[in-house]
Amino acid sequence: MKSSKLIFYILAGVVIALVILIARESFFQPGMERFDGKFEELGHYRNENNTGPVVRVYAIKALDTSKEWMREYGDAMPHTKYGRTVLFFFNEEIGQEVKLSPTDPYFPEDMRPYVIATYQKSPMGDVSFTDGYPK
């Protein structure tokens, strides 16, 4: 009788520890605040189609031009299954808001020289990260 109580308390302790660990990991994930001071959004476009492919296009001013940070920022941006997400990282020389469209060219041609990197997530979740504007 005593050994069954001991096993019950051990199992209950393990379950409680796992629940606490899962809750802690769920509630304390890093958020977008880790990118404060590194990126500034200049504009974004999202189509209104909620039943089909959702297209998201972002123009981002990169205050920190580290490729790892840009890729991590792209990974943290919203993406819809079977949708497409495209981020254009501009250098610090761009100061104005960027008007974006859902098709190529996504923004005015005269801004292409300022693009330092492009991040794309395809409808199937494949990621493409290239320097400059994609050819």
C-alpha cells in the first residue's frame, strides 16, 4: 500500500513539473521586441483574400544589416499556409514610406538600388533569402 502511494506521488510530481516547464516555455518565448532598434517598417501590403492565398509584402528599413538578424526577422513575420510572404530590406538611406503592391514590381523601380536583401517564404513554407532585389 505504501509503495503505490509513493509511485502516485512521484508520477504526480513529474506531471506537475512537466506542466510547469511547458507553461514557462510557452509564455516566455522571445517576441518582436528583440528587433527594436534594428528594423523599421516603411510599409506593408496584405490582400483581403481570407479564403485563398494570402499575399503579404513588407518594406523594412534595416538599421542593423546583419544577415542573420534579417533572416530571423523574416522567420518571425506572419505567414499563412499556402500564402506568400515577401520582405524587402532597404538600407538606411530610404526615409520615406514605401507604397507596395501584390505583384512584381512590388514598389517603384527607382527604389531597387536601395534594397540590400530580400526574404521570401513560399506557399509551401520554403524560405529564400537573397542579397539585393531577386533577379
